[in-house]
Amino acid sequence: MVDRFSNLVGLFLGILWLVLCVPVGAFELRTGKTVLIPQSERIEGDLYVAAEILVIDGWVRGDVVAVGREIRINGRVDGDLLVVGQVVSIVGRVGDDARVAGMVVTLAPGSQIVDHIVSFAYSFEAKPESRVGAAILSGYQIVLGGEVVDTLRAAAAAISLEGPVGGVARVKVGSGGGSPGVVSMFLPVSIPTLTPGLTISDSAVLQAGLEYQSAEEAVVARGAHVEGLYRLGTEGTLASEPTPGERLLGHLRDFLVLAVIGFLLLWIAPRWSAGMVDRITNGLMQSALWGIAGLVAVAVGLIALPVVVILLAFALGYLGLGTLMAVVVIGGLLAEGALGGATWAFATLVAPVVLSLVIGCWLVDRLWPQSRQGPWLELLCGLIVLSALRLVPFIAPLAWIFAVLCSLGAVCRGSWSSRRSAAARPAGA
């Protein structure tokens, strides 16, 4: 789960970087239900499009940034391509990088992307005779029948390598959650049906070798040409077990990181930290229940925010408000990144520290009931206990989940109490 989240974050940051770093220069904005760039048309600058259907048959000398339901690039784009759509088809030539997100992404025979393609899609298919400079791909299923000139990075539940790859290929195959047959019923185009896992067909040529992570062995056809096949460590099937010394160093590193975060938290926000400990100590189950509600709210926000942004972009594009559309898209990307980053930081750094303070407070009160050593000793005692719990495999994830729920619940309870107090003040005045 963490690996998939990392892939999603990496793709999101790449798209965000491209959106924010598009050079300011001559550009053209097109909006409407259907936007068609005919074969005879040549656009000298960048092209920004918000439409239900976009078809580019002509020549764009700059970048193309587009949001739509169906996007088809038949012509030529000399600059970068950044598109988000339900169905994205590239038939022509992209002279620089391509950043693509959609349900179905297809590279047709004869298509060419000179530099990198970064894609996140439920189904990605590069058909035979297509060509990309290098590829970073993530989604549910990936079919690579075309040529990858340089390196390949891919992560999906089902991956089929069917063409030549000039550089090193690194592939991560996860568990196959969901049924492609059910999802394909709701797609406007047909997609390949793949068996979960890694398949290397007899037409594949991996000139610099393949490194892959998977719970299952790759299925390699007899005619496949693979210079070197290396299976790396994964959960359940480790290529090399870490030594006891490496494990100890890893736990010591985690201990030091949490100790630094804890000391900074106590130094910068001592009252907030004390309030968190007090709310959890005096209402453990209540905090956990609030934490479940807060976790659901965060998940709904992460899912709903991009949907709302896309709908607003469509509406503004249809009304011809292109400037507001760009502001909404960039603002939505920033908000999504801020919410996701804050959630990750809180869950991995703050929540374990808060749980350590709660454990340490409980221990100090029982071991030295007459002593007031302050929160510093409580933090150290709690971190030692938490580090010991993390040595037990089945307890470690439970302790982390418990820490996240209680800490998030304490934040929600504190916010709710503050709002109620603020609302009650005018009435009592």
C-alpha cells in the first residue's frame, strides 16, 4: 500500500511540477464541447484546452495542456504534452515529454514520444511499432508492445512486456485487486485483458536486463531475449534477509527520527502536545472513534477534491472562462498535494510521537508518582516502549494504526471543542 501511495505521490508531483513550470509566453486557449485542430492548422505557441472532446490533427509548435473526456493526438506536438482525460490516444508525435493521466491511455502504431512518458492509468497500452524515449508507468495493467529506447520503470497489478527495451527495466508487480472485466464494462473503449502478474512474451527484447519485485515468479516465454533477470525482495519472498545488525540500525534510526520530532514538538507546541495527551488519556475509545470518522473524512476529501476540480474545470472551460479554469486546476493540485502531504506527515511522524507521550505519561505516573520530571522523560520512556513493540511483527502495524486513530481523533475532538466554545461565547456575553 505504501509503495502504491509513493507511486501516486511521485506522479502527482511530476504533473504539478510541469503545470507550475510551464514557461510564460505566447499561448492559445481553446474551450468548448468539442475542440478540433485541423490538419491544415499550425499553432506557433502553447495550447491550453478544456473540452469534452479534443482532437489534434494539426501541428502545435509549443506545449499542449488539456483536460477532457476524450483526447486524441493525431498530429504533431513539438513541446511537452500534459493531459488528463478518461480516454487518451496518442497517434502522432510528441517532441518532448508526455505526462498523461486517464482511465485508458493508448499509444498507437507509429506514434512517437521523443523523451519521457509519465503515465498513471487504469489501462496503459503501447502497441507494436510505437516508440518512446523512456517510460515511467503506474496503474492497474500495462501492456508494452512498442519500443522503449532507454529505461523503463513500471508498477501495476498486471504487466506484459512484449517489445524491445534498450535500458534497464525495473518493474514492481502488486496484488491484483479488482476485476478488469467489471471495470471494462463501464469504459467507452475496449482494453486488453491481462492475468495479474508479470508476463514476458517471446517478442520481448530486454537488452540491459530486468529487475522486478513480485510475490509470484514472472512468466517468461521461451523466445524472449532477456540479458539478465533479477527478482528483488518483496513482502513474503525476500531475496536476502536483513541481518540482525541491519535491523537494529534501522530501529535505531527510526528511534532517533521520532525523538527529534518529539523534542521539536514539545519545544514549539508544548500546550498542543499536552492537550493531545490529555484528550487521549481521558477518552481513549472516544478518541479512537473520532479518529475513524476523521480518517474517513480525509479519504473522502482526497477522492472528492480532484473530482470537484475536474468538474469545475469543465464548467469554466465550457463557459469560456479559461483564466479561472487554470486557477482552479492549479489551486486544486496544490490543495490535493497539501492535504496528502499533511496526512502522510501526521501519520508517519506526529502520531507515533503522540502515542509515545501517552505511553510515557502512563509509565511515569506509575513508576515515579511523586516525581514531576516533565514531558521530556515521558517522551523518552514512551519511545523506548514503542520501539520495543515495533520489534514484534504482528504488533507493529496494530500499534501504528492505533496511534493514527487516537491522534487524529484527539485533533478532531480538540477542533470540535474549540468551535463549540467559540460559538457559545457570544451567547453568554
